[in-house]
Amino acid sequence: MRDAPNTWNLLRLLALMLTLLAAGLAPSAAAERTIYLTFDDGPLPGTANVLDVLESEDVPATMFLVGLHVEAGAERRALLKRAKSMPLVTVGNHSYSHARNRYKDYYSDTEAVVADMQRANGVLGLTPWVNARMPGRDVFRLRKTFKEDISVNAAQYEREAVDFDFVSASGFLLYGWDFEWVHKDSGEPVQSVERLVSEIDHLFRFNRFTRRGKMILLMHDQMFQDRFDGKANLTALIRALKSSGYAFGDIRTYEQ
């Protein structure tokens, strides 16, 4: 009879494992709740606040920076230098021109797209392999992860795929995203922190991300300006996610 409790516990563990397998989840995957914080378009007003919060909260994040914005002045160059000096911050390439927000025209010339990305490398001081995000497009070109942006029409989809393939072959690891903290044209966040965390909780219940258990969260530096209480909002988001049991991942370990 001494072995009965151990036998019962073993049966319970076996039943749990069978339940997880039936749901298409391994135990480790079921437990993983990792968020990758990513910030686009900097350096801009708001970037300094982002870096302040990342430093004070001691969490990893990726800053996908635009070469043209770095060249806007000494203050912007100082923000790049600061970001690159922070051990938990990965500086990524978000193009030189950001397509000047004319995406269809930008993705009509493959050689020009590759040249624009490489020009940004020079400004940002990055060498292959470079973590990058294409302007205006949710695409992945990684060693184990491949995904197209299905938000564009089929003809554009096929045309642009060539650009992404050539950029990838030129030494870039391309990251899209799973969810976005949306902002207005002014930069003001749309969702409140409470609403955003609720939406993230909901999405993790379904766990339908590009890689299971891992959410890449897209945000933009301009959302975190003082006039939008940017520092307070980002701090509140990170602390709410911590208290909900989420881990924060380094983009360089995304495929591990």
C-alpha cells in the first residue's frame, strides 16, 4: 500500500500529458508564455522614454530603427548610441527610408529595396546577419520561420515576395509580428494598457502565433512621447504583463 500514492500521482501525470497531447501541446509549450517587445520607426520623439523604461524595468526588447531618422541630428545619433550600449536592447534594421510610406512603389524595385536596407546598415553600424523588419510589411524570413504578409492583394503579394527573398539572402533575418498596440496618426495609443493586456491574455488562450507560445508585440516609438504619458503607459504595460506571469524574450533567441 505504500506505493499507492506514487502510483496515483503517476496516473494523474499520465492523464495530464495525454490531455496536453490531445490538444496538440507538449508540456513545455503549454507553459511557455513569452512576449517579445519590439519598437519601430525610431529614433523619434518617444524613443528616449522607451529606453528609460526598458532600463528601469530590466527587460529585453528590439528597436527596429530607420536610418533616415538617425541622420536627423545629433540627438538622434545619441539615441542610437545609447540603444546599442544597452545589453538587453537589440538594435535592428527597419530600412533607411521607411519606403517614405509609399509601400507599393517601394516594393516595385528589388535592387532598390536591397540597397535601401544595406544603406541603413551603414548608418546603424550593423553587419550580417542583421535582425530586421521590412517597412509596412508583416513578413518573416528566418532560418526556421517563413511567413508572407497576407494583408496585401495576391498580385502584390507575389511581386513583393521576390523583394523579401533577396533581402533575406543579402544577410537579413526578417521579423514580422503577431499583435500590435495600435496608434492613431498622431501617435496616440488606441487601446488602454488594461485593454491591451486583456487582448493579449485572450490571444494566449488560443496560442495561434507564428511560433507557439511566443508573441511578437509591435509598438511604435512615437506612442511613448510625454504628451501621451508614454513612460507611464509603457511601465504599466510591462508591470502588468510581469504580474500576469509572462516572460520577456530576446529576439535573438526567438527560434530556440
